Amino acid sequence: MINETSLKNLVSNPSCMDDYDPNAMPVAKAREFIKQFLNPLSVFETLTLAESLGRVLAEDITSPSNVPNYNNSAMDGYALKATDVSASRLMVIGTAFAGKAFEGTVADGQCVRIMTGGAIPKGADTVVVQEKTVVDGEFINIIEAPKPHANVRYAGEDLKLGQTVLATGHLMRPADLGLIASLGIGEVRAYRKLKVAFFSTGDELISVGQPLQTGQVYDSNRYTLFGMLTKLGVEVMDMGAIADDPILLENTLLSAATQADVVITSGGVSVGEADYMKLLLAKHGQVMFWKVAMKPGRPLAYGKVGSAHYFGLPGNPVAVMVTFYQFVRDALLRLMGQSSPVPLPMFSVQCTQAIKKMTGRTEFQRGILFADTDGSWRVKPTGAQGSALLSSMSLANCFIVLDETVGNLEAGAMVQVQVLDGIV
Ligand code: AMP
Ligand code: MG
């Protein structure tokens, strides 16, 4: 297991760094390496259920009762004894509503009109649906016998008293809010929000709203980072666009690292540009610069600045998004308290177009999953795949993940895709 001291050694001892094959570190290896440094936050807070959406539980939720709490009817109909299912005619002795039980007892030859959710009355254990009956004054005639014990929802069928309903480390989604509410619990302990500071680096960057001169570009990375981080449910701190000026960079980095749990920068980690950041990070932290065997997103830095985690992402707008989803997302979810974050789902589909691809690196091409004319889902690339073409990310609803062994592909080949859209 590599700890922070060994990270320091790796940085100060280049021969040790060579063990990590900095010329082309496989994607999976870089991911595994980073994972070793990720201990979850240890600050918790109590939240109302509504506030806990998107947060990570810091306690096990144990069921204080059975859900449902009592045997009840799954249908509108009549509650009767199982021994009477073949009886053709039963006397109706009362009504059980959801929320208003029938207090009497059902005897042989009797039944109780019952609504969905109504408590099964004493003596009864079966429900015949109303569509299978004909009312005849105070009696019903059963026209099709139910199976004994049919249409009953049993106490504890959903959740049992004492059961661990959700465990520490669980990310709260809409169903979980409802599930915990169904137990009558209104507050939960959660990990506090992760604070993530980010800034862009580059002399050429101009913020939106200002005129652009030749040679300058608008800083788009801060906006995509803002979006990706906000969607992940962290507290964001936008530190601006910083020129490639050692003093400005140093001040911004230190300010970010003292205020946030994680610092993310974009730009300035590619060969020839990394020198500023390298010097700075060597002075204030322990950071490794890698060339990852991937496209886009080859340069990547990870380390610590003080106690903050540091991710140095490439400057190219698509590379920022790809490295975020392939490395940073999983890391942040772990820091947020998730013990084993669900990876972006990956599966095979047929690609309708030919793909150009070099072996020896993993490519994350931007793809569009679509329902083809025969109803089958297939994928096609968004078009040109340059790592500066942010429009390709906007068009995409998936990454087409082509691993190191994959070369050029003919139209119709099966490819792996990672879906970017989700509903929960
Ligand atoms: P770098 O990694 O700093 O060498 O930047 C690589 C490319 O990405 C260059 O063309 C930069 O102009 C561009 N770039 C860097 N940062 C940003 C940004 N924040 N917004 C848009 N483009 C950027
Ligand atoms: Mg730059």
C-alpha cells in the first residue's frame, strides 16, 4: 500500500517514478494509483430527509418497524376466509378503508368490503377482487374463486423490523428519500459536502463578457467543471482564470488548498507547459505528472497540496471532461463517503460507422446512442474527434470506449459504450 510518505519518495526519487511508466501509464493503473490516497471525509452533519438528496449516508438506517406495518389488501374487493374461497355466496358485514379498519371479526360465510391498503380484518386472510363478484343486496356472489391468501400484502413484506435498510456510504437518491420516509424517519446523518475549488490556467484565457483578441480564447473549462462538479453534488469554489504567472498561480493554489478539500486545475500540465506547475507543486505538495495512455487527456497530474487533493487536468476542453469522468468523478465520490462508487455503466453495442483508432492507448470517442430503424439501440461517433472540439461533448450522450488493444474498426463492429445520461 502506498501512503503519503511513499508518494513523497516517488516524487523526489525519479527512478522510483519510472516504475509507473510515465511515458504511457494505462488508464486503469492511473485510476488504481489515485484510489490509494482517497480516504473519505470525516465530518458529518444531520440533515432533514429532503436535504439529504444527493448526499452520502454516514450511518446505517435500521428499520424501527415492519413496512407495511399490518397485513393489508392489494386490491379493492372483499376480505374472506381462505376456507370460503369456493363459497358462491357470502354476507357483507362491513367495510375496511385504507386508514379506517373494520373492527369486527369475519366468520364463516361472511366477508368485508375492503379497499386497497385497508387492514385485513380479524378472521379474514384472503381477498377476492371486486371484478370477480356480483353484489346482491347484503350479499356477494363470487363468480371466480380466488386462490387462498390471494391479494394480501403482508406486514414486513417491503422492510422487516430491525433490518439494515441502507448502509453507510450509500448515495441518497429519490427512492431512498421515500424509503426512509416510509419508516417514519425524518433526519439522517450524512457526510458533509465535499468542497472543491477549481481554476483555469493560461495566458490566453479571457472570461466571458470581455472582448477577444487574436490568440485569445474564452475560458470554457471553468463552466464545464462547474457543471460537472455541481451535478456530482459538491460545494464548488470558482477561483477564476489565472495567467501563467508563477506568483499568481502560487497564491491561487495555496488559497484554494486552504479553503477546499480538493483543488482542480485545467491547463498547464502538458509537456513544455508543466514547468510552472511542477515547480510550484514540488514546493508546496507532492504531485505526480503522468502521461496516461489515453486520448484525449494524455497529461494528468495527481497529488496533495497541504491536506487538499490536487488534480491537474489538461487544458483542452474535451480532455478536461474525459479526465474528469474517467478519474476525478470516482475519486470525488470516494472522498464524499461512497465506499464503492458505481462505475459509469459500460456495455457493448454495434457501431454504425467505421472508426479510426490507434492501438496502444484507450480512446474515449464521443458517441450518440440512438434507436435504429429496427428498434435496436446502436451508436455512431459524433463526427470529428479533436480534443478541442467541445461541440462533440455537447452532441454526445455516451463515450465510445476503445481500449488499448483495439485498432481501426469497420462499420458494424461491436464497441463498448459508457452512457453519460441518467435519470436518477
Ligand atoms: P494546455 O494544456 O494549457 O497546454 O492547453 C491546451 C489547449 O487547451 C490550448 O489550446 C489552450 O488554449 C486550451 N485551453 C486551456 N485552458 C482552457 C480553458 N480554460 N478554456 C478553453 N480552452 C482552454
Ligand atoms: Mg496553458
